[in-house]
Amino acid sequence: MRPLINFKNWLPYWLVELVKILIWSAGLYFLKRSDYNIFLLLLYLGLSGYIFFVPRARLIFTHLVLFILAPLTLSLVNSQTNILLTVGYFGITLFILNLAKNPIFLARALIYKIGFTAVFLAIFIVFFISGIAQNFIFKELMIFLVAIFLFLEFLKESTPLTPRRRLLFSLIFGLILIECLWAVSLLPIGFINSSVFLTLIIYLIANFLLEHLKGTLNRRKILEHFTIFIILILFIFGLSKWTI
């Protein structure tokens, strides 16, 4: 089995990244607590830029979406517990994305897939907690455009496709996503369950496409993925409070 990490230089890099993420998370927390003070906003932007460009600039759009989503999500929560959970979630996601940029991690594709999925989960949570009925068409359009660029970057990192084919697959992905978003928004299962449901769909689509492009998609893998998907969906529906 291929190891996940090259341990020779892992510990120093891990510690440096952890310190950077902790400082960034503290900046994000105090930005919210200061009610978006201009000085702290500039500090947050500076920290975000530093974390992206050092030691190497990669996954530009995924990072950009995360840096915008983090303060946007915090603007929608007020309790201390939710603020800390939100800061922690984005800190962990950013840490994962930074690990995916470094060659000492031999399974970078897997690490990046986790970070990619986590960013989509945050997008869906913001969509649902900001109010489905408010500017629904505009928010769907924005998610469609963001999804196209995120998937373009995902395919660029994960496959040797030509730019034209990457664009075609990304457009199809975006169209499927907004159709699923519209359908799930009609379900009375709560914003957390709706967000997780959509994230599972995204993960399934991305996995199937990658397996297909690698020529490793077969009946056994399709059955395995769908079985896990159905079990998780039943679990989500079972935990949901169905209200109309």
C-alpha cells in the first residue's frame, strides 16, 4: 500500500503549517469579534495572501473561495459556540488544502479531494442558512459559476484532460449541481442535512468521473459507491426532522 506521507521531512513542515493556520484562524476570529474592523480586515487579507503564496502558489481558486467564504459564513452566525466551530472548520480545511500543495505528501490527490469536498460543504451551508427564498436565482447562478471554476481546478489537478474537455465536464458538473440544489432545497430536512446530502452527491459525481477517466470504473465500484451513498442518505433522512 502506498504511504500517505513521506515522513523524512514531514514534522517540520507540519509544525510550520499548523502555526500559520492557527495565526490565520485567530485573525479570522478577531475579525468577526471586531465587527469587521478595517484594520483587522486588511490583516486577514494579508495573512490569507501569505498562506497562499508561501511556500508555493497552487489551487488558487479553491483558496480564494475559502478566503471569501470564511468571513461570509461568520457574518451569518452569532453565538460563541458557532463562531468557534466555524473558525475551526475553515482552519482545518485550509490546513488540508495546504498539505495538498506540498510534494512530501505522496497521496496529495486524496488530501486535495477531502479539501475540495469540504469547500463545497461550506458553500452549501452558506446557501441554506442565508435563506433559500432570498435571491434564490442569483445565489444559484453564483454557485453555478463558482462550481465551474472549482471543478476546472479539480480536474486540472487530478487528470491530464485537455482544457476544452475540462471546460465541458465542468459545465456539465455545474448544471447537474444546480439541478440537485434546486431539488434538495424543496426537502424539509434542515440546512445541515441538506448541505451534507448535496456534498455526498458532489463527492459521488467527482469520484465516478475520475474513475471513468482513469479507466478503472467497473460494476463492482459502482455498486460499492451506490451502496455507501444509499446507506448515508437513509441515515441523513432518518436523523432529519421532517417539517412542512
